[in-house]
Amino acid sequence: MTSDEAVERLNATLAHLWMVRTFLKHADEIQEDETLLDVPRTLFDSIRAVEPAYQRKDHADYLRRLKGKLPKLRRVAELLAAEHPRVSDHTNFQMASLSLTEGVRRLEEIFAALPPPAPQPPQPSAPSEP
């Protein structure tokens, strides 16, 4: 898979995660729950962090930024799965949790399909002082 293809697939997956964020942001059940409010906030932060790179078509920056956000996205997917039954086990919350978990899995799958980055040439070291 090329970086162009990966960025388009990743961005499409982020579009799905944006909808999870929108549902959670407006869900009355979590408005007073600081723990669960971390989920839509993290989704917002992660998705908006890559937006400028996507608009510039800077795929290297997009991939670097999103890869750095993966641990946070994984954490909030696990958080929502564990905590949503405490506030609501309604189908909407079950599906939001499943969607977020699967979205994160898909992001990881796309990253795994990318070839490893080319090694960077060594940087010349500064001369040492006597």
C-alpha cells in the first residue's frame, strides 16, 4: 500500500470516528461524567491534529501525527468499552463502543500494511572540543 492510499483509508476511518465523537458529545448520559467526556475530546484532538497535514497533502506528517495519536485512541476505545455500561447500556452506546474499537483496529491494520519508513542517513556529528 502506498502512503497516498493509506492516508485516504485512514482519513475515511477517521470520518467514522468523528461520528462516534459527535454522538458522544451530544449524549446527555455522559455530560457530567469527566471520565467518559475524555473520549469525544480525545477523538476531536486526534482528528483535528492531522487535518492540516491532510489539507497540505503532506502524507509523511499526516502519518507521523496520526501514528503518535494511536495509543490515545486505543486507550479511549478501551475506556468506552469498559465504562459505557455504567452510564447506559443502550444500543447506541454499545454500537458507538464497537465502532470506536473497530475504527482503532482498522487504523492499526492500515499502518501495519505500510512498508517500513526508509532509513534516514546519519547526521554528521559536531566536532568535539579538545
